Amino acid sequence: MTKSSIALLGAAAIAVLTLSGCGNTIRGLGKDTANAVDATQDAGRSVERAAK
């Protein structure tokens, strides 16, 4: 293998790792957002019950 092919393989490996990390981050952000919405709705229901 030449140095350029090794460098190309290394760059491809870095790109794959970076993209997979982004996918995990986006999924995690979606879950966190959904949890925040659920918590806000629960708080609203608690306030509504307390006001009755």
C-alpha cells in the first residue's frame, strides 16, 4: 500500500466515525426534546389541577 492509499483509508475511517457520531447526537437531542415537552405538559397539568 502506498502512503496516499493509507491516507485515503484513514480519512474515510474518520469520516465514517464522525457521521455516526452525528447520528447518535441527533437521536439523543430528539429524545431530550421529547422528554422536555413531556415534563412541560406534566407541569401544566399539575398547575391546572391545583387551580381547580
